[in-house]
Amino acid sequence: MNAIAFGTKRAFHGFLKVTRKPLAAMGLTAARFDMLSALLDSRPEGWPELGMRQSALRRVLGVSAPVVTRMLQRLEALGLVTRERVRYGDRRQRVVNLTTAGERCIAEARRMILRAVRRLVFLAICFGCHRDARQRLVHMDTLEGYLRGIRAMAGDTARLCYPWGHPDD
């Protein structure tokens, strides 16, 4: 363990600590938040009923099939998602859709969490000094690049991506 690895681990735990209470108030965990976000972001514009295959969801989140199955069972029990077998092709596949309650839940959770997280990142990487939006974006892009490199070298396969406020997002 070195200072960067330990610091990255502690930063991760810090983010979990900051987000745990607000998410719990909505019946969510950080993992459930990620799953609902992946489902929301995967919906083709104009065709939200198409849903996402469980196998694709597994790849986006970078977790195993049993983990996705267990999480979806819990989200189904909460009334936030539905699952159904595909009609054509491999009948073992299931398609996952957000319910109306799931859409409302993730929209509200994103509003609550992302503003606080962006502010925390801004204060941490710019030490609260950069009023210039361009400088903040440069710092965030630099940090994101370092983190992407660390994740790649560590073998992380997750493809879930959260926008962080750049005008191109």
C-alpha cells in the first residue's frame, strides 16, 4: 500500500459516507443508485420501453451475473424495476425496465447527491480557489484522467459514466 492507493481508498470511503444517509432515506444504496442510473442512461430517446438486458447491465456495472440478479430482485421488490424474458432470440435473457416509481426515485436521488458530490470535488481539487469555470474543468479533467488510468491498470471493466458538469456532457 502506498500513499496514493491508500488515499484513493479513503476518498472512496469518504464519498460513501457523504452519500449513504441521503440515499438510505430513499431506500437506496450506492450500488442501487448506480444500477438505476445505468438503466436510466441506457434508454434510447423516444423508446424507454425497450429496456436493457441484464447481461448488458452486468457489463456496464462491471459486476458478476449473480450480483446483478440479487440487486434486481431487491429493486423489483421495491417496485423500482421490472424484468421480463426477451420475446425473440435467447429466452434465457431478461430485459430490465425502470418503473415510473424507479424513474422518480433516481431523478430525485441524482438531484440530491450529484450537486453535493460536485461541490465536494470542486473544493477538494481546486481548494475552493478557482472561480473560473474553465480552470475547474481543467482540474476535473486531469483528476478524471488519473482515475481512469488507475482503474484501467487495476483491471476495472465497469463502463458506467457520470457526467460531471462539462458543457459537452
